[in-house]
Amino acid sequence: MSHVCCALVMVLGFACTSAGAEGVQDFIVSMSKEHGFSTSDLRTVFDQVSFRPEIIEAMNRPAEAKPWFEYREIFVTPDRIEEGVQFWKKNQAALVTAEAKYGVDPAILVAILGVETRYGSKVGTYRVIDALATLAFQYPKRATFFREQLEEYLLLVRSEKIDPLSPKGSYAGAMGLPQFMPTSFRDFAVDLDGDGHRDLWNSPWDAVGSVGNYLLKHGWQSGAPVAVAVDIGEVNPAPLLEAGTKPELHWNRLRSLGFQTEVPVVGNPEVALLRLEGEDFPEYWLGFQNFYSITRYNHSSLYAMAVYQLAQEIKAGLARSN
């Protein structure tokens, strides 16, 4: 099918195979020259790859900007907490090993998997290669990024000896329990269970190890706090909020302004001031380096706070169940 026909099919809302689309053959040649792939093998693969119009629709649909109190209700729920407790119990050995190696609180590791894929029960329904090819060749404004992801995906399935047409993921091509993009897989995925493969779909060991490695490489500090609620008194928070989630404010300065926390803050750490929309009034929090590290996983303070609060609830639930 020519790329003109394929584009028409996409507009009409049907999937089409990608082999004849504009740019695909050049991509195949490039993969052959740079990485030694067989052009005939790649053509055979792309003959079976489909462009999915609903992926473009999902990318173009602006994400709903929910206030914190609504966002929290999606992820910090009794069911997700209990499922997190059960995941922890079932995978305790993996979590102990990951904590020893990467220094990350097991509750945070579990909570990230809980927020991302509900502990592996919702890893995505799209073939990863369909998602990445659709975005690489049919989504011009981010084509460069997704072609890099497609390149890395083909390299990783070759190295891990995986059928490129088999793995499922999100509409953006995120993969496995932790929803890693291919470049994150390349840089941060680990073989924690020691079976010779980095398997983020079927190995909870590799999944929790990879999340731990990711956070450590993004500045996680073992044993340090993540966030703490703060009372700002009568201070105008606007200038302090401009710094964003990166911890660049010294606690001693904030304390001198009258800020107070119920949980003592040790020393004079750098913090970020966070403002979250509560149902009745704003909530203010201090975010430490570990909070910022979680935002490197997903660049959203709402995401990081959901992970933190889910982690706290899972930890409390585990203590109650023992």
C-alpha cells in the first residue's frame, strides 16, 4: 500500500500496514547500515506492522488537568493499596534484593508499579512495534523522538531474543510492569533475577530492580525523606513556588519565614515548595531530592505525590497484615 493510500486509510479510521509508508524503507536501510540488520528480515517485520489511527487520536487528545484531590482518588484507593500489599508479600525477596542494591524504599518501588500498570495487570494492549511505528512515521511533530525509540526497540528485542511483533505496551510504546520507553530500557533495565534476560513483562525481579536502578541514577538518596506537609502561615507562596519541583530552597530560610512541619526536618536540606489543590483548600508540601527523583520518572508533581502517598498506605497496610 502506498503512503498516500495509507494516509487516506488512517484518516478514515482504519489500520494499515506500514511497509510501504513514506520513510519506512529509508529507516530499514539505515538500520541495516548502522546496526547490521538484514533488510529482508526487517521488511518482513514491517509487512506485519500496522499503523493505528487511534494512537494518533490519543496523542492529540490533551490530557485532562485534574486537581490533586481528583487525581489522588484514581491511584490511592483501597483496592490498589491491598493489591500493593499482596504484590509486596509475593515478591518480598525481589524487593529486599533491589533495596540492598539500589537503596530505594521498597514501598516506592511497589507504588510506582501500582500507579503505572496496577502491578502488571494493565501493561497495555497495543503491540509496541505498532505504537512506535505509527508515531515514528505518522506523527510528524514527534517523529524524531519516536524513530529513536523504534530504533532502540529493535535493538533490544534482538539482544533479548524477543519476537519484535509480540510485546504489548501503551499507545506511546511504553513497556512492561514499569512502562519503560525503549531508551529507558537501554539505559536502566537490569537483569535482577540473573536469568540472562532483562524481562520487564514477566519478571517482577527485573521490574523492581529496573525501577530502583532508574531512581538511583536520577539522584535517589537512600534513607532520605521524600516529602512532608508544611504549614506556610501567612507567607505569600507565589515567589517560592516559581522554582518548581527541583529542590533549590534551603529549609532554614523557609523556617525563618515561619514555615512549620509536624514531622521534624533534619538539618538544612534543599527542598521545593509544592502546592496541591485540595478539595476545600490548597495543600502545601516540601519536596526533597527523592521527590524530585520520582518526577524524573514522570515529570508531574501530582504523579510523584500519588506514588509517595500510595507507598505510605501500602507500607501501613503491610504492617497491619503482619
